[in-house]
Amino acid sequence: MSALHLERLQVPYALVATVAIALVAGGGSSIAGAGARSRPQPPLVTSEGRTERTLLGAYCWGAGSQPYCTAGTGRHSRQILDFRPGGTVIVDTRLKADSVRYALYRGGRLLDRSAAMRRDQSGRSWVIELGPRERIGRARDLDLDVSYAQGRVSSSIRLQRDRHGDR
């Protein structure tokens, strides 16, 4: 996920600030703390019958006073997820999550931003209800911001409109 994408989301400002403070305090590209050996798994997303793994971006992960923090890769996902305006995207956070927020972009322009809705009691499955074609029909990037008890994770995936299912 590019730094530009992180700046456009309102919610991850706290994550970006936490990572920046941790990097300055640690004097390096990461801080090894209580969670240094663990790394979050990127969420999985399903749309139009196909499941893809998102690209892990910035995160702070681990218990204790010094979680492991990284600023991310600055790359975009090579995976492409088909979507249909008015359709749904299912997000599997792989662990129980407290919240999932998303943003849809095209060429750096924000098209839609909101919170996903919890799909079941496990806290792992979340639903994004996509808006109408007029609002999101040209979306090209889906950015996720997921809050867990263990920390916070940003991830992204490229989008491609499913022309077969779009009527």
C-alpha cells in the first residue's frame, strides 16, 4: 500500500502516527518488541465467487508496550479482484477483528469510504456493500484498515469491474 493511500484514509492516521513514532523512537525501520516474532496475516477478500489475498501494508502488531511496527512496502497488490457495482465483498480477517474500514479509489481519487459490517459472531467475516455504478463503477483500488486486539493492519488489493455480471 502506498504512503499516499494511507494518508487518504481518515482512520489509519492513528496507525501512521504510531508507526512514525515507533520508527523514530527505535531509530530504524522497525521496532522489535514483544510481538517482533509474529506478523499479521493479510486479510482475504471474496467477490464474484473468487477469493484473493490482499497485500499487507503498514501495521503495528503484538502485545505489550512495544509492538512490532512497520511502514509497509509502498507497493500495490498484483492480485486483481473482480467486483460488480451494487455487489458485495466479503472480508476474512483470519483472526477476530474489532472493526474493518475500507476505502475505494481510482487514480488517487477517493470514491467511497465506510465501515464494513460484521457478518457473523466470529468477528472474522465482514461484509462490504458496494455502492451503485455512478459512485464506484470506476474503482481500481480497495484499501482496508483492520483493528484487532493484537494491533492494527492496513492492506490493499487492485480491482477490476466484472463485465459479465454487470448488467
